[in-house]
Amino acid sequence: MRLDGVDCLSDNWYHLYRVRFALKRRTGDWQEQTREAYERGNGAGILLFNRENRTIILTRQFRMPTFVNGNETGMLIEVPAGVLDDRAPNAAVIAEVEEETGYKIGKPRQVFDVFMSPGSVTERLHLFVAEITADHLQGEGGGKYDEGEDISVLETPFADAIAMIADGRIRDAKTIMLIQYAQLNGLFD
């Protein structure tokens, strides 16, 4: 790949770039292309699970892009997550958990390092799991008001979460991946 130029089209909330490049094809020919890439920063998300109660901690919050794309209420059920903001992925996810859910956790275990929408978004997402008990709950959560967050915390039976994926109540990709990871890897066995 040969980079020919990058133009910033927007730097409002995050950054939208137009990238001009040449790609060497399998035939050896060079093809010039132009694409747009949305730079929102890398992120981290986590599945908190209570093995004894057979529950997981989820959040519900308004997600404007889903609203404009047909999600009638704009509300989405997700695992706690956020952008790294120059922090290491494990440090960012620990902070996001406390901010969003009120749970204070120690050492999360990373299970995935993925690109969620590689055709248009640069974001790399680090996904974790961590076992919790009631003793880990030390605050209210709810997110940061000045960031426009109004987050509800849902302690959900694991079996219900599986059903929520099947019936469409859970539609967030990172959440589905982590719940299925828990199912496939026997986190509740």
C-alpha cells in the first residue's frame, strides 16, 4: 500500500478522514483508491459475571446512531465499555466499569482484540471478562453527566441474556461476542 494523502473532513466529536492511497493488487498492478475512515479512538469492553448468582452485569443507554438507523427508542443493552483515552486497555476498562456500573474490579482477563467495523472505522476494541461478587459493588454507576451519559445498570440472569440475543433485545456486537464467549468457555460451569 502507498499512502498518497489524508484530508480531515470533520473534527467535531471524533475525526473523519478522506484517505487517498494506491493498493498493489494480486496481479502486481497498482490501483488508486479513495476511502473515508472514522477515527474515534480505540476502546475496551468487559463482561462482568457473578458465577454464584449466574448473572452478568449489562448497561442500557441511548445510542443516537442506532436511533437514526431504525432502533425505535435508540436504547441499547451493552456490556460496560469506553474509549481508551491514552490509557492501557485494562486500566481503561477498570475505570469504565466503576464509572458506568459502580463495581470496583481488580484484574480483568483479556479475551479478544478485534476490529469491529474495519471497512470504515479505525477502532480497535479490547474485550475482557472479570468475575465479580456483590462485594465488588461500591458505587452507583450511571456514567458521567457532562459526557451526556445516563446509564442504567442491569443485573441479568445469564440464561436470560442468551434469550435476549435470540429475540433481538441484545443487538450490540461486542456484547453478543462476550456472552457467547462465556457460553462457549463455560464461565458458569
